[in-house]
Amino acid sequence: MNISPKTKDAYKLIHQSSLAFARAERQGMRVDVEYIDTKQAHLTRRIDRIEGKFKETKLYRHWEHTVKKAPNIYSDDQLATYLYKVKKIHPTKQTTAGRGSTDVETLQELGIPELDLLIQGKKLKKIRDTYLEGFKREQVKGYMHPFFNLHLARTHRSSSNNPNFQNVPKRDPEAMQITRQALYPRPGRQLLEVDYSGLEVKIAAAYHKDPMMLKYLNDPTTDMHADMAAQLFCIDDFDQDIKEHSYLRSATKNGFVFPEFYGDYYKNCAVSLACKWGEMPHGKWKPTSGVNAYPDSPLGQHLISKGIKSIDDFIEHVKAIEKDFWENRFPDYAEWKERWWKVYQKHGYINMYTGFTCSGVMGKNDCINYPVQGAAFHCLLWSFVEMDRIIIEEKWDTKILGQIHDAIVLDVHPDELDMVLKVVQRVTCEDLPKAWPWINVPLEVGAELCPVNGSWAEKAKIKMP
């Protein structure tokens, strides 16, 4: 492996981080309790209406008839039993225990309109009972002080609780708007979120050193996700400035490239790309099926013209691309994964560049992903500690509130904003690679800023210096 454990370095980082996290916890984030009370009452009325509509459907009445009593519509076990044992529906995904899944993605793929009401109700209940209620329960005098833990995750990443600051909704627009509308900076300040871009992919490159990957990461004129989208969707004139192509690029990034890096395989990727992202049906395809591949040209029409006429055809197509992906595009990356797995099998542990060791029972995907995820987080952690040190030494009014995966959240005084952005840029992208020379590709951060006295829901992208 050519990596030696550096116990003192690892301890020093954890020790300094624990102190920096304690200071962030003490700062806290302002909570609008009055808004939460009003919004919870509003959500309760919405949930009651949705449940009422669902209970009027034929699906619910049949469900109730089969169990001879009113079912708990939010019980995953009861729903799975009804859908997969009573109605004999074939699940598109299974849980780790081998049962049919009832997560949102799986329920949507079943194509049963009545379940849309159930999905909406479950989402609103989680917003009301998990997020908003958690904020209100944990606030003290209008501020909540979430904990950040460095001793729980096997990957040596962090976790958060009371409430879970790292799990506040972001991707679902409605959930994001409702929950983050309750959270504010100190009066007269604004929230700033600074996020490393593609950090885990870049840190993985420090381990496997694949020449093609290094080219993609070092040459800004190249685009790995666009190249793969063109190959997967058979588009010779791919242009991400075209709205439809930009969408397919996002589908490829999240439905194929990253899943492959993390150990997924072609069939899951193919179904995700076609049915989730492409909105194509399971089975045979029609020319009118799916999202557009070009303006006014459905994906079904385009793929059928390329000889791909069903989900089974597409699975075989993706299978061939997966083989090319690892054997021709990134062969050194593939070789590193096998070599890394053999080292773990021989020694029972693996060492990270950051001085930490992963040991214990691990599967192959764990063995490959843990050192990348852990070291990527430590890059964020090093930056967090350094920013905390500078804030204390220079007596800024700006304070750090916490971290979310690869992002740092700050409570910024408007007069210090330009200075904060410049220092963050320097620390994260210049000072860190100097401190850890094993980082072999350029690092990049992006930023989102809220208005002065604005809620966390109002953040918008801003340009880094």
C-alpha cells in the first residue's frame, strides 16, 4: 500500500477537531419557533386531507378488506405485505433483508397512482415530526446546538445528532423550503455554506492514480460525465448547453458514474438511468416514451432508432459500457480496487493517507470506499480546524456553526464577507494541498449565501474569489 499509519497525526487532527466542533456547537443556529408552530399546524391539515383522499381509493379499501381492520398506512411492513404478498406485485428493489422495498423510489417505480398520495403523506409527516419537531425540541432560548461526533462512523467521518444537522433536507425543493425556513443566523448576520466540489472523486485519484482520471480532473476542458452520457445514451453530437443533454449528463453522473465508483453494477445503473431518470417504462418501449433526448424528440424514439427497444436491451447496452468503463477507460482504477482488496484480505486492515486505519469485518465495497470517504472528510476537517484557528486569532465576528459532509456552514458578519470568502478559498484549495502533498489534483469549492437576516432556505450560489 505504501501508506504507513501516522497515529500522532491522526490523534492531533481529532483532538483539534473536537475542540473546534465544541466551539461550533456552542454558537448554535437561531430557530424560529413561532414559524414552526404555524407550519406544523398547516402540515397537519394537509396530511389529514391526503390521508382522507387515500382512504377513499379502491386500493385502500381492498387493503382494509384483506387485513379485516384499518391498516397502518405508514407501516412499511404492512405495506410491503399487502403489495408483494397479497397483490403479488413484483418489487423493483429489495431490502438488505431480502424483502420488497417500500422506499419512495421503489413505490414510484411501481406506477400505482394511489401510492402517490401515500408518498406525499409520508414526506409531510417526516417534515413535521422529524425535522420541525426536532428543531423545536432541541432549541434553547431560540437557538439549537446540534452535536457533531467524530467517534461513531467506521469510515472515520463525522455524524450529528440532537438534531441531526447533516440530515436537513436539501434535494427535495418542498422539504428544503419548509425546514430551512425555520433556521436563521444571529440578527444582522447571514448564513454562508462552502462546499468542496467532487471531493471524494478527487481523493480517490490520490489512491489509484489512474492516468485517464487524472486527465479528467486536471484538464478543465474535459468532462467525464458528458463523455459517459454520450456513450450511454448514444448521442454523437452531445452538447450540455442543450437543456435535454444537460439533464442526461446529471442522470449519468448520479445514475452511473458515481454508483460505479462506489461498487454498484450495470443492471441497477441501467434501471436507474432508464426508468428513474429517463422515465421509461419497464418492458418494451414506445417512440413516445420518456423524457426528451433532444428538443421535441423523446428518449424512447431516439434509443429505438439506435436498436435499443426495451429495458432488457438497455441493460445489455449498459453491461457492455460498464466493461469498457473499467477495462479501457479506467483500468488503473480497476486494478487498484483489486489490489486494495487483496491487501485487506492479507492484513485485516487498511491505512489512510491521513493517518487513520480501518479494520474489522469489511466487504469489498467497504474496503474500497472507506479510505476514500474518510480521507475526503479529513480534508474538510483540516480546513474546518484551520478556519476555526484563524477566526479565533484574528477575532472575527464571523463564527462557524457546523459541517455537513463536505461543507462548512458559517454565520457571517456582512462586513467580513469578502475577507471570509478569500480566506476560505485559500485554506481549502491552497493551504490544504501544501499541508498534504499526496493530494494530486486541484481542489475546488463553491459557496451559497443567504441574505442578511434571511433564512437558510434563501441561500443562492455566489462566485468565489
